[in-house]
Amino acid sequence: MKGGTIGLIAKQLIGSLLRSTYSQDNEFEADNYAVRLMNSAGFDPQASRSVLAKLAVRSSEDIPIYNYFLSHPTIIERIEKIEKFLGKRQT
């Protein structure tokens, strides 16, 4: 077997990392869409940020190496992106 066990593990790890980036981009896009939809429906789009902030308090995402391998962005990253989007909409 070319590359052996280490090669197989490396190949799986690289594939996983590439897929996780795609999932994170999709998650940010979904958050952006949710904020716009809430606003269009007459709801306060800041509520999405508030919900994520409440989840962050109960989250175990404070382990740095764990965050690196997540298929979704951290809650803090999602909050930051929502805040940037909301800031752009207000200007």
C-alpha cells in the first residue's frame, strides 16, 4: 500500500479540512440569509446575534484545536460576521 497508514490518514485529514471550509462558507451564507429574512418579515435582525451569544455562553468551543476541525464555524465567528453584515446594512 503506497504511503501506508500514515498516507491514508493524511489523505482523509486533508479531505476533511477541505470539506469543512465549504461547510463553514455555507453556514455564514445561511446566517446572512436568515438576518435578511428576519428583517424582511419585520423581526429584529439583532435577535439572531442575541441567540448565538446565548449559545456561546453554554458552548465548549474554547478548546482551540477542537475549533480547527469543526465542520461549522465557531459561534463567535458567526456573531462577528452577523455584526459586520448588520453594520453594512445600517450605513
